[in-house]
Amino acid sequence: GYLQTDGYRGYNQVVVDENITHLGCWAHARRKFADIIKSGKSDEDSKKYAKEAVTLIQKLYKIEKEIKEDPPDIKVKTREEKARPIVNNIKEWIDSNFFKAQSIGGAIAKAFVYLNNQFDKLTIYLEDGNLNIDNNLAENHVRPIALGRRNWLFATSVKGAHAIATWYSIIETAKLNGLEPFKYLKYLLKELPIYIRDEKNIEELMPWCIDKSVLG
């Protein structure tokens, strides 16, 4: 029922088509300000605003760290009590400094526009303790794809892209279920033809149904 992404517009149609709720990612919003600080090339006003933004957002992450192990009902209660006022302060900060940032232009202007445009989506995580403040967990799983794509370059076709997506999904799901990917794939490719031949339920071959002991 939820999709959490950065501000790339291509996701908007998916949300409409699938009738799901679209969450923003605070890590992406923060990154645009953090990059200004790291660059060392920005003017003092830009750095000032960037530092203020990072400090405010960091307060939200501090709360998330404190409630990391809490059940969803406690998380949503704590977020409402502690994080909601901070989020409101961030909105006031945006409104107070937006036009000044636009007059400065450059990276700080773009960072403000991004944060302002994404703000409603960035607040949705407060409503449900099962939701996350960012999508870093998902990004960490797909990062090897981004890092390695120069090695294997392009899928060359739509079918190829679907095939790659399928293999990545299988591999990452195996990891999430505590299976060594190579051993699982070896087992899967050995057993799958047998299951198809005997018309057995291939659900039994899914990573969450496999005991590590059968992989050797």
C-alpha cells in the first residue's frame, strides 16, 4: 500500500495506477543540503541555510534511532509527540527562508524547492509505525547494481531488463532470508525442472521456505 522513493517524477504514475500512498525520503532531502556543506564551493549564506537544514533533519533521525527497537504502536505515538513538532518547525523554516534562498540561486535554491515540493510526502511516515523515515534499506540492496552496471552495461532489450530484475529479486530475497545466494541458485536450478516435471508447487522453492541445511 506504500511506495517510498526520492522525488523522481517517474514514480508518480505508478502511484496513480496502483492506487498506493507515496512517501518521501528524508535522506534524499537531507543529502541535497549536506552536499552543499561538503562541496566547499558555496557562499556563506548557502552554507548557513544548509547547516540549519541538516541540523533540523538530524533531530528527526535522533528520534528514529531512539525508537528503532520499539513496536509500531509505540513508534507512531513517539513520532506524534516528538517528531511532529520538529516537522512543523521545518515547514516554518522553509516558509521563512524560501524566497531568500531562491534569490541566492544555485544548489541552495534547488535544495529548498526539492524539500518544499516533497514536504507532504515526507510527513507521511509519522502516521504509521511500520513506515520508515527514508528508503535507505532498499537503496542499500540495489546499490551493487548501480556500482556494477558499468561492468555489464545495458540489458539490451525490455526482456533482458525484466530478466535482470527477476534475478536481482531472487538474489536479494535469498539474502533477506539468510541464504547464501550462490548455493540457493544452484539448488533452485537443480530442483526447479523436477518441480515443473512433477507439477509440484514451486512455492516450496521460495527462499522463505528453504532450510539452510538443504543447501549444504
